[in-house]
Amino acid sequence: MNVQAQQEEGILTVAVEGKVDGATAPELESRLVEWLDQGETKIILDLQEVYYISSAGLRVVLMGAKRLQNKGRLVLAGLKPEVKEIFEMAGFDTILDFYDQPGAARDALLPG
């Protein structure tokens, strides 16, 4: 798994690449917690290059969303159909917003 982050206009875009499973989810979690502790409140998880996510990865996403629940927003972008299906089966489509592309997610997080 590879993780790259870019801050622009108050929005942190986190591009994740590869597989998010029990072996790699702890790294994503520690980085996400670090960004949240630094005060990030608008986060896009760009999952265009993720081809698999396990329950450990889902837990990390849920943790980030819960921490931002009353003070910000975490959204998902670019999910491959097989990854989106995993999120939907877990019921995440009822609690998180999904966007086809990071640009659409950015537009949704920008004020006005």
C-alpha cells in the first residue's frame, strides 16, 4: 500500500494505492490519526488505485468519519466497482458520501 497526501484550499486529499488489509490498515490508521490530530477537518480518501479493502480497512475509514462527525467531513472518491460493493455491503453508503472523482468530492467540500 502506498499513501500520498496533498493539502489544498483547506482540503486534505489522501490518495491510497494498493490493498488495504490487516497488514496495511494500521499504517493508514496512524497517518489518518496524525492528520486528524493536526486539525484536518475536510478529508477526501481517493481510492481510485485501491483494488481490495478488508474489514480492517473499513474500520479505519469508519474511525476517521466518526472523529470528524461533528466538526468536519470525510468523503470517498474514485472507488472501483468491487471496492464500492464492499463498502455498500457493510452499509457505509448510508453514512458516507461517495464521489466518482476526487474533483467532484473537492467541489462538494468547498464552501458555497
